[in-house]
Amino acid sequence: MTVITADQVRELRQLTGAGMMDCKKALADAGGDKEKAVALLRERGLAEISKRRGREAREGLVDAYIHAGGRVGVLLEVNCETDFVARNEQFKQFVHDTAMQIAAGSPMVPLYISQEDVPQSVIEAERGIYMAAAEREGKPPQIAEKIARGKLEKFYANICLLEQPFIKDSDRTVRELLGELVGKIGENISIRRFTRYELGETVGE
């Protein structure tokens, strides 16, 4: 089994703009070969997101989705470059499916759109918990660090919308789904913001 280092993942991410977990998966699938990994990301539409990211996206849709007999509601804004794409059925389906993903809260209710949105203080707090648990088990520092990195990746996959497995196809992440759509449509598309409401929850939670 090919060992993929954090430096390899960072280098590929800087090159393509794809997410860290997507870069790591592409490197693993490519046996550690950077060029093959880049090709895989392009095939999956993930490098395409980076190429188009700088282009202005001010059109799009705001979608409202009600779930579980009116107990959960979601407001979601997804942007694209033109109103023509905003009327595209594939774009509208993606927006609706993403709102449904947020409402379902599977595997967890997303708190952030991407890993880049997670505050450093939250990351350090989680990392500290994982490191302390590993050290209590008697793991040496380098092993504890490796365990903490692995658990942080799972943490991101739970709380970051783009890193979550898509509820209609758990073999793909929401990020991969977005990348495929960008590749098909040829415009910059971005999830801008969302709000999730659940009946009975405390305001400010």
C-alpha cells in the first residue's frame, strides 16, 4: 500500500485547488504518482473548480427545503456566473439536492461549507483532544500525531458540507458532485451560505 505524505497532499492541492481529502484519495488511487493524480482530479471535475474559482459568480438560486414533516427547514444560496445557468435543470437539481443534504444532517449536520471555513481554534481544540487520547493510550508522539491527523480528516468529513458523502451516492462527496457539475456546465459554481432550522432547537446553537 502506497504511503501518502501530508507534503504530497499539500503540493497537489496547491497545484489543482482541489480539497485535501480529494487530493489524498487521488494520490492513493494513482499510487503516489502526482501527474496521474492531477489527471484523476481533472477527470472527476475537481481541478476544474480551481481553474474557474476566480471568475465572478453573482447569479444563482436561493432554495428552501422543508424536511421531516415540517420539523426541519433549510435556506441555501448557490451561485453561478449567468442567469442562463441558474435556470439549468442540472444546476437546480444540484441546489435542491444540496439543501436536502443539509436538512438530512447525514452523517452529521454540517456546520461549515468547506474545511477552509473551520476556525483554527476549533481545529486545534479537536486535535488536542485526539492527541491527549492517543497519549493516554501510551502512543509515541509521532504515532499520536498520525492518529490525530486521521481523526481530523473524519471530523472534516462530518462537519464540512463539501467533504460529506452525498446522501444519494455515498461513494461521492458533495465536492465531487460540485466538480462534476462545473465540468459539465463550464461555469464557476459555489455554495455561498446556508441556514438550517430545526423545530425546538435553542436559538444561537
